[in-house]
Amino acid sequence: MKVIPVLDANDSITEVELGGLTYFLRLSWNSEAMLWVLAIENAYNELIVAGIALVPDTPLLAGYRHLDVPAGELVALAPDRRDTVARDALPAGDVVLIYVDAEEIADGSI
């Protein structure tokens, strides 16, 4: 499991290695819908998927397996079981964006 750092900004791009490959994760705060939205680009900055709403404790990539998304799973982990992710919750660490490797999922260690 890997914790992905989130900057205290309404829009940010983070370069991360997930499953041995480089990806760029763009997190954007949508102030009208009051939610965080995720986009994923490959190492060449080619868009793979965009518009994924960060829903707490839900696999974020499950509906996009037909695309070239990371083999593992991204989850916005909310220990307090909240229903939404507020603007300040990700940067403050109240909700944590994590990546779980496919191997960790397969062997049941997570």
C-alpha cells in the first residue's frame, strides 16, 4: 500500500510510480459540486481517464479496467466512514488517497 500525498491546492498534479509504471494524478476541487475529481495520465502526459469523483472507501478504478489504468486500486480511505470528501480533508490527511498493489489485493494482505 502506498499513500499518495495531496497538496493543499484546488488543482494539483502528482507524479507517482504505481505498479512499476509512472503516472500523473491530477486532483481538482470542483467548488460547484463540492467534490474532488481525479484524472490519470501516463508517463507521456497522455490522458487515460478523467472525471473520477473521489467517493470515500470505494475502489476508484474498478469501472475503468478496460483502459490502461494502474493494475492495483486507488481508494480515498476515510477512517471516520464519512460520505463525502471535503476540500480540506485530503490535504489535512483526514481522508487519505492510497494505492493498493494488485499483488496485495490478490494475496489478501489488504
